[in-house]
Amino acid sequence: MKIAVFVKHVPDVAEADLEVAADGRTLKGAGLPFEMNEWDRFALEEAVLIKDEVGGDLTAFLIGDEAAEESLRRCLAVGADRAVRLWDEALSGANPFEIAAAMRGAVGDDNYDLILCGAQSSDYGYGMGGPLLAEALGINSVALVNKMKVEGSKVLVTRELEGGWGEEVEVNLPAVISIQTGINEPRYVSILGIKKARKKPIDVLDGAGVDLSSEGGKLVVESLQAPPLGEGAEFLEGSPEEVAERCLALLKEAGGVL
Amino acid sequence: MSVWVVCEHRNGALREVTYELLAHGAALCMGAVTAVILAGPGEGEALAALINGKAERTLLVEDPSMSAFNGTAQALALASLAEGAQEPPKAILGAHSAAGMDWAPTLAGKLSCPAVTDAVALSMEGDSLTATRVVYGGKLQSKIKLGGAKMVIATIRPGSLEDEPKAASVETSIEATSVSLPSELGKRFIAWVEEAAGDVDISQADILVSVGRGIQDKENIDVAEALAEALGATVSCSRPVVDMNWLPKERQVGISGKTVKPKVYIALGISGAFQHATAMKDSAMIIAVNKDPKAPIFQIAHYGIVGDLFKVAPALTAAVRAAKG
Ligand SMILES: Cc1cc2nc3c(=O)[nH]c(=O)nc-3n(C[C@H](O)[C@H](O)[C@H](O)COP(=O)(O)OP(=O)(O)OC[C@H]3O[C@@H](n4cnc5c(N)ncnc54)[C@H](O)[C@@H]3O)c2cc1C
Ligand SMILES: Nc1ncnc2c1ncn2[C@@H]1O[C@H](COP(=O)(O)O)[C@@H](O)[C@H]1O
């Protein structure tokens, strides 16, 4: 079985102080730690598990500049047979339709039976990469999958719904499956493992041939800014002990629970 | 200008978000909303009755392929309706939900038109749709413009409507129509799957001590358990904690977990992503501990503590124990 996985390299913003670049539309990425998109870590693990189970080969794809190669090395370290990176300067700040066109371009004429993507990227959260790639390839897609099993030329998936429900769906291959977190336990990769993967080659494709002129190009990010602040919390200040005493008082008086 | 709203329903009932969509749609086109209901045979009329008065017109398609949700069938049906319409819609609105995350980008691909997902606000300026999105884990906001396109698609974050859903109150005309879909969709609904009920029902607790990724390790859950025990509280958590198998799924607060409304919700190391916040923001008192002063959780918390949960939580545990004697 020919399997592909698409991974994106994203800034880890959970604890970072974010600054908007001078253009007013993009994030100042310098100085931020970057990592593989959380959803893609689960997609990668699933791809490796499926390859181990049904056999075949796994290609990891990334649309990004050289700095993003670290995420591809992680793919090689956990079991991808080949890694492909496509980039062109014209793609910097690309919208999800342009990224999908690049994803389509990177796949080329190779016919993959199964392509895994993340359900969304943690920075912009469009959730469009998988379905748009499937449409560009003219194949099936299913979004938000938290369980899957390949059965011959079909794959049986569970799509996650709201409130603890799911739906089981049978999909014919070839297909693009967009993976939700929690589907598996992504394996731990040591720094050493990633270093070793440095010896494996990464194919670099020039994105100059990718046609970015679709209707989707009409999606333009106009501005990026801090969100308007609501009333916000009343902050309790002081040493942990002082803060704990204030909390205790609040729980008794306003909370009425002690 | 015409705006179409794709009604979301499950098991014969409209989902709450449908009313929000109708209100968003009405605001965009001054009332001329077309509600689109795609349903299984015999299901449509009852659903259409539920939106009577909230749209100018309802386009109703009943087809066996719509008896259960099938994103491919839905996208194909919407594409054929939109392309064949006498007055094609300027905008097609749907929910940013499990269903919308599947059909909306697929429809954008089929219609080759721009789409924006997970918008929290929409406005129409001249010929362009402008959408506001919340990005980077809730820390920034971006404005997206879809200009110069014949048709655009937008999905809206449930719960983002600020006022009560308001929509035109008119008699809604119902137009039954059909679409021809390929007999083989390559995708088949098999069954609904329901999460097995666990032993603990977090939605019944008066006090929740809730942990997020900031807890860093399974062993550290002890810190929350100690506080919960002192308070007589129940431990709950955000999704990554369940994804990493540090706590069972029944403890998860959020759109894909449980909705909770305790007297007190103590959030330890939770950033406050909308999928979490939307399911706990109605708690009577929210106290958040986070080392990042810009964490979005502080926007919905009543009291905030900027600090290390590993210092604050044990101090609170000690204070509660001392007070209880
Ligand atoms: C379809 C879908 C459904 C989803 N459903 C849910 C759901 O039901 N429930 C849910 O919770 N999420 C859900 N999510 C995921 C959601 O988008 C977020 O990824 C998740 O809520 C983040 O969890 P978190 O706040 O624990 O982690 P993070 O966002 O990583 O935040 C961790 C926080 O801990 C803080 N921190 C770190 N160390 C410390 C310390 N020592 N002391 C104090 N603070 C510290 C950091 O500053 C940070 O703010 C869903 C996502 C999707 C796409
Ligand atoms: N730059 C990229 N490189 C590789 N894959 C990507 C890229 N951007 C998006 N994807 C894939 O598309 C999915 C959804 O991303 P998004 O549409 O940005 O939310 C991701 O989880 C990846 O699998």
C-alpha cells in the first residue's frame, strides 16, 4: 500500500508572547519555538501503524522552507521511507487554498492509496488541507477521524461528533483521511533518533510550477491583531500562600462551597 | 443578494447552531435568507416546521443518501443546488462543527470558490465578505476578506453570536426540490457510536478541579487530586490530558466531552481554547491558574492567578486543609 502523510511545522504559542509583524498581517516568528503540528503528530503515528500492519511504503510531505525540515526528520525517525519538501517564496503567507494547490503539486503523478492529514493546524486552524487536497486529486475524503482500520480496498473509520458521539463510515480507497488527536499514542522520539535521521535525504521540490491562481486566491488575510479584551479576570497577586488565602476566602464567600 | 444557510440536524432534531446561522445570515442579507435542509425521506417537513418564520424560504431536499450525514453527498447536493439556482447564493453559511468541518471545505473544492472556516463574525462590504477568525490558540484575531468572488462559503463557530438569535419573522415558503447524486458515493454510513458512560459524571459536580496540558505529566495529576480531595471536588480535564491517557475520557470538559456548570471551576494549566471554554464558561465562579498572563482563559475567568500551578495548587490545598482543621 502506498501511504502518504502531510505534516506542517508550526510555532508553539501556548506560553509565548506573540507579536504581529510590521505588515500587520503576519506573526513575528523569530524567537518562537517551532514544532510539528499537534494533529499531524497523530496522523504520522497512524500512518506508521498502518504501514506496519498492512505493509507498503510511507512518504512524508511538507510545504515549507528549510527551517521546517525538522518536522520531516521526525517523520523519517519514526518510520517514513521518504520525505518530500516543496517550497517557493511565493508561498510565504499562502492561504489554505494555495497551500492545498502546493500539496497537490507535491503529490505529482504518484497515486497514493491512502493520504493522512491532520484535522487542522494549531496556528490558523482552517481544517481545509485534507478535504481540499482530496478534491484536487478527485478522491474521497473524511474529516475528524478518531479511529480507523484498513480493510482491503476500503477503510473503516469513526468520525468524531460532538458530545461523545461518533459515526462509523466505510470509505473506498484511495482517500484522504483527516486525523483527530487522541486516535493513538504518538511514540516518543529521542533527539538522537532525529539526529540519526539527518543522514537520510529529503527530496526538495521547487514550488515554482504550482498554480496559485485559483478562485481560492481571493481569500486574503487583511489583518492580524490582539483580540478585543473583555472584562477579564480580577487578578489575585502575592506569594502562593497569600493567593491561596484570597482564594479560600472567595470560595467561602462568593463561591459558597466551603 | 441571497444567502443560504445549511441547517444542521441530527436524529430528527435541529441543532442549536442552526438558529445562530439563520441569525448571522439574516444580518448579512437583511432578511432574505434561504434555509437549506438536506434530509432523509420523510424527515424534512418536521425540520422545516422548526424554522418557520426564521427564513424567507426553505429549500428542502429529501434523499436516501441524506438519512445519515454524508459529507460527500451533502457537498455534491449543495453544489448542484447552488449551480442550478435561478438566483445563485452570494454566500453559503454552515456551522464549524464536526459536520461542517467535513462538507464545507469539500464544497469549496467542488465549486472552486473561496471559503473561510471557523468565523466568529461576518460582514458584507459591497461585494466582499469579511470574516473575523480567532487564531493562534485564541491569542490573536485575524480579519479575512473574500473579495471579488461570485460565491463564497463560510462556516461559523457555534456560540459566537453575541445577541440572542434574531431572524426575520415571516411565513417561510417551502420549496421541495431534488438533486441527482451518483449512485456510488464511495462512502457509506455504518452506525452511530456512543461513548460508554463512565463511573464519574463530572457534569453533576459542585466543584471541579480541572487540569490541562500544563500539568505536564501523568504523575502530576496527584497535585490536582490532592486539591480536589481537600475541597470535596471532582477532577476534570482538557482534551490533551485525555489524548495522552493521563485521565479517562469521561473526565473531559469540552465540545467533544462534557458541558459543565459547577458552582466553582478551578482551571489549572488550561489555555482556554474555544472547544474547552464553550463548555465551562457558564460556571458560577471560574478561577484560573496559568503562568501565561495572556492565556485566553483569563478572559472568561472571574479570578485569575498568574503563576506556576505547582506552587499555587499545593498552597491552596494546604490552606483548605488548615481551614477545615
Ligand atoms: C474538533 C475539536 C474538538 C475538540 N474538543 C475539545 C474538548 O472537548 N475539550 C478540550 O479541552 N479541548 C478540545 N479540543 C482541543 C482544543 O482546541 C485545545 O487544543 C485544548 O483545549 C488545549 O488544551 P490545554 O488548554 O490543556 O492545552 P494548551 O493549549 O497547550 O495550554 C496549556 C496551558 O498551560 C499553561 N501552563 C504550562 N505550564 C504551567 C504551569 N506550570 N503552571 C501554570 N500554567 C502552566 C500554559 O501557559 C498554557 O496556557 C478540540 C479540538 C478540536 C479541533
Ligand atoms: N504547510 C503544510 N505542509 C504540509 N501539510 C500541511 C501544510 N498546511 C496544512 N497541511 C495539512 O493540512 C492539515 C490541515 O491544515 P489546515 O487546513 O491549515 O488547518 C494539516 O494538519 C496538515 O496535514
